[in-house]
Amino acid sequence: MVTVDRYNDHFKLDSEMTGDPLDDAGYNRNLAMSELLNVDFNVIEVSDPPQAFKKSVMAGDNAYDFIFPHATGGVASLVTDHLLYDWNKLDHVDFSKPWWNQSMTNSLGIGNRLYYASGDIVMAWQGMNTILFNKDYLEQVNLEKDLYDTCFDGEWTIDYMTKIIKGIVSDVDGDGEMTKADKYGLLTDECGFSYVYASDIRITTPDENGWPQLSMYNEKMLGLVQKYYDLIWSGDVILDVYSSVSYATSTYRDMILEGRCFLASLDIGSLCSYLREIEHEFGILPIPKYDEAQEKYRVFCGAGLICIPVNAPDTSRTGAIAEAMAYYSYQYIRPAFFDIVLENKAVRDENSYKVIQFMHENKVFDFGFNFDSTGSAYNMITEVVIKKKSTDFASYYAKNETKIMKNFQKIIDAVMNES
């Protein structure tokens, strides 16, 4: 079997036994599949998976059975160019099983079509935005109750987080200015959309026929913009730009390791290996809820998509491979990721491990993020609150609504016009 991706290290598709828990799990998963279906993995890494995939489909060379593109890397164009096979038509695939993400069929569907799937096949690259808290600060903060109890009791909200980071800011180097050399209540990036999804808000939701419709403009969203503004511009927060690629050499990493923040926002899915470097004791919490009335914590999932060429020569074979790969990933990769990698290398206490497990079960996808090729929709809260330092979401939305819906409508029309 041939697959294409640009994050192969996370997928463990061509692993050998190395003694690393994830590498060995990948090897065992691949061996089990080889024995079951007589298939082998041949991984091709490319810098632009959608473009390589497009050339292959147009040429009809059947070079790739699956492609693993990044969620913001041209996934919409593969749909509008009619290059993808509908997962709902595959034999052997059962999305009710726990090795598939349980939210994607509704949130990533277009009408009755599903062009992208996700699950334990891409366990280590689905990402989970989390809040790390430095336990050295707990006495200084003087909390009324344990932070884990606050979380498990449903009281971990954006307002509560804004409250507990007060009074931590300190001019460490004494130069009279607050810079990255100083101490803060919260260290975060500019990904405000994590708070949108944590507040159980979606850019789009499907109508009664499964067609995505804009749904992000509502009273709750307006309330979140104010809450997010109050957090970011409280004077207790420092913003830094980093990615999973640049994290290892960023100021963000130095501030965490040197203990210059009480809370820090981090993508534990792709950066868990760095957590072992932290010498101080820390815990892990989800991005906070909108308020206590919200029933569940929600976790944004922006990566981990899998698609299939529209001209796949044997879709029964493709379906059997996909289901087997998901199942054996559930059997081997998931326990290695949670029980070995996270528990033994990254997580410092039982409650953090419990938090990460329920976060994984509450990951959500959104058509409005994955198919927003312009970035106009999912970046709205960042543009308004951080770039414009404003709470006037209504005006910004009004100026961009037509452009956003035009982009989404192009995708919907392409699917409607498929034969």
C-alpha cells in the first residue's frame, strides 16, 4: 500500500522496531495488517501533498491509496476539483467504532458526502490544545480549591482563568518594561479559534440535509469575544508566535522551561515529547469552557485528515485497509500514545492523564475551519481581538460574511454538481 504525507514521523507508517514506544507500536500495527491483508507500506513524503495527489489522479497512475494533508493545506481544492472518493461509499468501514472520530461524520460532511475521515490512524497528529499550569505558582495564586477539582466539577471557564492569572506579572529583569524576559500569568499564541471551539461554537453547522451553513454569529460568540478580549488585554498575558516546527528554538519554549508563566497554552498532540524537558512540576487542563452552563469541555481538532483518490481502482480493498489500519492503530498506537508516551514521558500526575483522555474523547472537527481556504472565518476572533484590539466582532463579521459564504458555497456547489 502506498500513502503520501508530510508528517510521517507522527503517523508511524514505515516504522521499524527502535525501542521507542510509538515506533514499536507502529511496527506492530503494520505487521498485523501485513499478516491480515498481505499489504506493505511504502511511504512517500512530499512538501505539497494535495498538489502531488492531484497530479497523480489526473495522470491516472494510482500512485497513492491515501493522502494525509494538513487541514489547512488545500483540502478544499481537492473537493472542488472532484478528486476525492466518498468515504460513505466504502465497504468495510464502520464509523461507529471507537477507532474513528465520532464527530467528523456530521461536522465534516457535505450533504451526504464525506471526503475526509479521521481517527486513531493519525492519533499523534490530531493535536490537542491544552493549558499547562506550573504548580510552583499555586501557593502564590491561593486558589479556593484544587485546579483539577475545578475542572472536573465543570467550573474551569474562561472567566475563572482570567481571574486566577491576576497579580503574577513581574518585571523580572527590572528594566521597567514588560518583555519576554519577564513573568506572566498566561503565555499563549494568537490562535483564538481554540477558545471558539472550547466554547462549543462552530463556524458552520449542517442544515437538515447536511449542507454546511454559517453559524458563528450569535449572542454566545459576541459574549466570547468580550471574554477573550478581557483575558488577552488583562495585562497578565503575553503573546508569542510559535508552531510545532519552531517551538524547539522559540522564546515560547524558553519561557515555559524557565518557569516564567503560571499558565501556558500548548498543542500536546504534536509537542508532547518536549514536555519531559520541563523540570518543575506541572499539570494539564483543557482550554476553558465558555461558562459553567456549558455541558462539556470541547477540544479543537484541526489536523489528522485522511482522503482517498476518486479513481481508486479497488474501493473494497481500500475500505478493508482503512478499517484494519484504524483498528490496529486503536489496538497499538493509542495505548502507546496514552499509556506509555504521555503517562511516562510527559504527564506528571494521574489527573493530567485523566484530563488528556477525556479531551481526546471530546475532539471536534468543523467544516468551517478545514474548508476555510481564505482564513477569513477561523481567524476572525484573532483579527478582531488581537490584531485590531477591539470587541467589535459584529462589524468585522458583516464585512467578511459574503466572502466567507461565497468560498463555502463554491465547495457546496461542486458537490451538488457531482454526477
